[in-house]
Amino acid sequence: MRTTVGIIGAGPAGLLLARLLHNAGIDSVVLESRDRAYVEQRQRAGILEQGTVDVLRAAGAGARMDREGLPHDGIELRFDRRRHRVDFPALTGGRAVMVYAQTEVCKDLIALQLKEGGPLLFEAEALAVEDAGTDSPRVRYRHEGRESVLECDYVVGCDGFWGVARKAVPEHLSRVFERTYPFGWLGVLADVPPSHDELVYARHDRGFALLSMRSPSVSRLYLQVPEGTDAADWGDEEIWDELERRFETGDDWRLERGPITQKSVTPMRSYVHEPMRHGRLFLAGDAAHIVPPTGAKGLNLAVGDVVTFARALVHLGETGSAERLDAYSETCLRRVWQAERFSYDMTTMLHRAPGATPFDDRIQLARLDRIATSRAAGTDLAEGYTGFPLD
Ligand code: RFL
Ligand code: PHB
């Protein structure tokens, strides 16, 4: 098989890229190792930045998001039994975010791709990217028990953190920047209306907690837990008790409980692979970088990368200039490092590290108090949360 752009991975990065290329009249083939049901049900992100919302709409993939998504104009920070609302539009000149789950973004893009786009092969596992340094890179893959080769002009590795694309960058050209955190998130889905109409990020001496949502009737909640925790170690009532403690306030706010339908633990890491391009192989999304989920940036960064790639390829077609493609890695990395910084700041401000001292606690509270009392500090958070510009 031959195509212009071979895309490895049908997560948000690969699926959106296929859509953007289709809209620009550029053909692609998407290879996805898992089956469709798995990709459509994998619970992950919930927050779309303003820029991501705009991109999905412009790509013709925003109709259901606009019907069913929940526009949010702020978040609440909770600390020391206090509640502080960060008002995004007021601080950013009108920017906001949308609560619309990654599962739904993927379902919408898969339906569009199967109806209007090029081939999207499920249960097609990429084994290796070959000849990335030449004009005709190839992807070796296995589909329906047979090994085949996809011949491409360009390969985009959208295959997530555990994928194969990154391995095709020669080791002596790669640099990795990494930090792991000694805690993870226990995430639950619960059939109960969210106890607050906006997300609540809580800093507590017992650890971080987050209240989010999937719809007006489904809550998504997270608890900071020690690294290596098994979700099965936590009973449902124990989870609710702990959430209640960490969300405590000085007023009469109450956490509503309901049946927990899913439970899992996510490790936390910051990771950047430089460069994001080698010859005609481009890395996008989690294949190139990971952020801890505290800043809600992962999916949005993936969107930024593929928009940058698609625009650069269109620019090449229209002008004959490869300048933007050549600048892909630097262009993306500038934005990636801002998101890494933001996610790191949010994580270290809100989580209690094992061995944290009373001094560390006071510094965290002072950082939160600064956001609550200084418009400049509040604006910095609001700009970071609603997203850094794409250009
Ligand atoms: P994905 O989604 O991991 O997709 C990669 C796809 O590649 C496939 N694949 C292969 N296919 C073929 N051949 C191979 N050899 C392959 N190897 C892998 C995989 O099966 C998969 O389908 O990467 P992508 O597209 O870069 O998207 C990144 C996002 O998924 C990720 O950054 C976010 O989910 C992170 N994240 C959040 N991001 C946000 O922007 N806002 C949030 O609120 C947010 N919350 C979260 C999150 C991630 C979480 N977890 C579980 C890590 C909350 C959590 C709990
Ligand atoms: C989610 O709803 O899954 C979610 C929301 C905000 C975050 C991380 C995850 O920072």
C-alpha cells in the first residue's frame, strides 16, 4: 500500500490529523493497533482548550461537541477550607474551555473518517518505521495476521508514549528530558450529578483531589495516591470518604455520592523527546511528550502538534517551501515546553509530595493565596489553563 502521509495511531492526534489532511485534499492511511471499541472507550482527558474547540469546529468535527459539551468559564481552587474561583473570560479577554471527553472526540473523528476519509485500519500494529532519513519512509505493520509495508512520503508517529515511531530516531540524535512524580491519580467515574458546576482543584494536607465531570449526570473524580497503588485496594466508600475530607470547605458545600462505575490509577510523569522530527518522520502528541494531567494539557498539545504539521504540509503544497515543515520540531517544542512548565507548576502547587515539610506546605498555600489575591497571578493561571496560542 502507498500513501502520502502514513499515520501511526488512532488516538486524538492521529484521528484529527487524518481529518485535517482529508479536508486539505491530502491522502493518508491510519494504522491503529487496538480495536475500535477499545479506542472509543479508553477513559482519559476531559478538557478542551479554546484553541482545540476552534480547530475541531473548523475541521467539521464540532457538531456534537457543540450540542453535548459543557462550556466552562472557570475553575475553583480549594485550599485551607477556602474556595477561590478563577474567572477565565474576565482574565483572558474572553477565552474559556469545554468539558467534552476524549472518548467522544475520538468517536466523532472515527465516524467522520470511516464515512468520508481515507483508510483507517484497526488491529493494524505498526512494527517499525524504516528509512525515515530518506525521501521514501516506510511503515512495516501487521494486519489480519499478515505483515505488510506502507510506503509513504511522510510518516507521522501519533502512537502515544508506548509506540514504536520514536524508536526510529537514532539514539545519538535524541535527547530526553524527564521527571517522574512519587504519586499517581486514582480516577473514578460515578453515576451522580457533579457536586459543583465547575471543576474543583483541591490542595489538602492529605493530598490532591479533583472534581470533574463527563455530563450533567456523570462525575469524574480523582485522588492523589502513592506511586504503585492498585485501584482494587480502594473500596468505593473509602474513596468517597477520602474525597469528602480533601474537598472540605468552611461553608455548607456537600459532596454527593453515587455508584462508582470505573476505577483506575494513572502514573504521573513529565517527558519530552527532542527533536520531534527525524528526516520524514514526525512525532506528535504523547509519542513525543507527556505532561502530568493536573494542567489538562495532554490532548490539547497533541492537537497543536498535528495542526502545525498539517499547516506546514499545506504550505509546502501551496508555495513549494519546506520552511515550515523544517521548523516543525522547534515550532511545536516552544508550545510544548510552556505546557510542561504550566503542568509542572500546577502539579507541584497542588500535590503533597511524600516527605513534604511544613515549609513546603506554607509555600504551596502562599502560591494559592497569591493567585486568589493578585489579578496578575490569576491571569497567568487563566492564560495557561485556557491554552497557549497555536501560532
Ligand atoms: P494516545 O491517545 O495514546 O493514542 C495513541 C494511539 O496509538 C496506538 N498505538 C499504535 N497503533 C499502531 N501501531 C502501534 N505500534 C501502536 N502503538 C500505539 C494506541 O493504541 C493509541 O490508540 O495518544 P495521542 O493521540 O497523542 O493523544 C494524547 C492524549 O491521549 C493524552 O495526552 C491525554 O489523554 C492526556 N490527558 C489529558 N489531556 C488533556 O488535554 N486534558 C485532560 O483533561 C487530560 N486528562 C489525560 C487526562 C490522561 C490521563 N491518562 C489516563 C493518561 C486524564 C488522564 C487520567
Ligand atoms: C478529566 O475530566 O478527566 C480531567 C479534567 C481536568 C484535568 C485532568 C482530567 O486536569
